Amino acid sequence: MYWTLAAAIIIEVVATLSLRASDGFRRKKWIAPVIAGYLASFYLLWLTLSLG
């Protein structure tokens, strides 16, 4: 349970840094890591809450 929470936090931090690097979605190559990161983070958070 704690491993999935830690992974969700780390992935969300990476996705947030990618969002800042995208410069308001002006740099197109950063859009995929932002979307994938937030989707993975929310899934892991949901998984953490359902396991607890």
C-alpha cells in the first residue's frame, strides 16, 4: 500500500515538472508525459485508497 502511494507521489511530481517544462503546452513533446503521468498518478492513488 505504501509503495503505491510513494509511486503516485513520485509520478505526480514528475508530471508536474513536465507540465512546467511544456511552457503552457507550447512545447508539444511534453504533452504526452504530462497526460500519462497524471493518469498513472491518479490510478495509483485510487489503487492505494482501495487497498486501504
